[in-house]
Amino acid sequence: MPVMTKTPQGEDIVILSRSEYDSLTAARHDEDAADAARANQIIAEIERGTETLLTSEEANLLLDAKTPLAFWRKHRGITQEALSKSVGVAQGFISEIENGAKTGDVQTLAAIARVLGISLDDLVIPKPTKFARKAPTKTRKMIVKIASGRKRARQRTTKQGRRTKSMSAG
């Protein structure tokens, strides 16, 4: 059982038994081995040509594209018509997916991914998670005051450099 204590300088330390220490280091070695195996797998995929590498310019184009499909289709040099024929759907449907008007079903997206030589994950845009944040109290009150149309005082500087107050609606 680990013992938590402090050094004479006040730093927190944990004292472990040898078996607990050995378990932790073994788990780390297993994790390192798994990471190395995944890295070797990616290198092999790159060498086989099954993993696509993008330049920074291409990555920026992907990020700027309306949808990943729009980028990947153009990147592969395939027309919407050719892609639609390969997948077995109407060209207009490809256009709607590409423009974000429709999402397409999983089978269609999987077929598109196969034709483009990418994974299904490469076509899917994850929904961003929005965290609701409350504005600080003063800011929130000010927003409410302005939004409600209450009059508020505003200082103006005249051409002569004098400050005047005027009342205006929010």
C-alpha cells in the first residue's frame, strides 16, 4: 500500500513497495511497446502507400474545405460525376454531401471512402463540443442593460476637448 508523505523541504512524495513499483514500470513498458508497434504500423502503411501524407499546404486546404469530401475528391483528381458513377449514386447527391446539405448514409460514405482510398473517418466531421460559459456578472448585467434598451450615459469629447455627457438609448 503506498504511503504519502512530505520531504523535509515540504514536497509531496509517495513510497511504494517493490511489487507496486514493478507493476507500474511493467505497465509503462507495455504502453511503450504498444506505441512503438503502432508507430511501426503507420510507417509500414506509408511505405505501402495505404496511408496518405499531406503537406502543410494540403492540410490547410483540408481544414478550409467546406467538407472533407470536397477536399479529398479534388485532391484525388476525381470529378463528382466519376465519383457518383463509381459509388452508384446520383451526381447531385455527391454535390449535396460535398456542400454539407446532406450527410449521406454510412454505406454510401463507406463506398465513397473506398473509391477515394481513404478511411470513413476521413470523411466524417466530428461535431464540436460547445461549453456554455457564463459571462462575468458585471458583463452579464451590462449586456442585459444594453439589450433592454435602457438609456445610458455616454461621454463624448468635443472638438474643443471638453467632455460632455449625453443620454442615448442602448
